Amino acid sequence: MSDASVQPQLQLIKCATCHESIAALAVSCPKCGAPNTWQHPGVEHFLQVKDRLATPMRFNYTTDKTTIAGQTEPKTTAAGWFFGVLFFVGGTGLSMFLGMVPAVVGGFLGALALIKMRTYEWFRADMAKREWSSSDERIWQPVRRTLQL
């Protein structure tokens, strides 16, 4: 029953240690207790080619037996930079008249604006269900094409 169209939770594979049939998504073999290291062939393929994908941004990823999720490094939006500088400069300017409190509050609000107004690009591929979702198809097209989703 190794047909790729069969849902993994119903698919049976051989335990690498004792060769008994176990569910593809089992954590371990119920007979011998050996860990189940099976991964969907699409996940295995991604792990083999991930470093050669021509994505416009570097990204981090996580995988499990049937899914892959990726996310770019965060980047601060233009609005984040604008409000960050505005709060910082405004707080510093007011400190000349009102003491250090506005500078501290302005600096805190400026840093918070820079942190909160960050964006991430992401994708999620469920190889078992043949489902794909992403924040921006242009960025993730090489990944989707590699996974044939």
C-alpha cells in the first residue's frame, strides 16, 4: 500500500528495525518500539533541494512527516521606520522642555513601532493533502514548483 494517493494515516510501511507493518504516521513501531523515521517523499525531496531553490529571500523552515512550513526573516515596513523615528525624535525634542520622561517614552514607542511593524512572508505545504498556501506566490513559486503543488 505505498501508493502516494493513499492518505498517510491509512498507509502502511515497514518498520526499519523489525520489518512489521506500521502506520506511516506512527511515532514508533508498536511491536519493537523503534522510532518511525518515515517522511512523505515530497518532504524528503524538499530537504534534498532546499539549498538550491532560487527564492528571492532567505527563509527558515520546519517539517514533519507530511508538511513543510517556511518563513522569511522579518523586515521592518516603511510605516515601522516612519513611526519609530517619529516617536524617537519627538520624545527627544520634548525632553528639552519636559525632562527625560518624554525621551524615554518616545524611545520605547519608537522601538515598539520598529518591532511591531515587521512583515514575514510564509508558505505552508501539506504533501499528504496536496494543499498549498502562501503569503505571496511570486516569492514562493520556486518552492511550489519543486513540490509540484
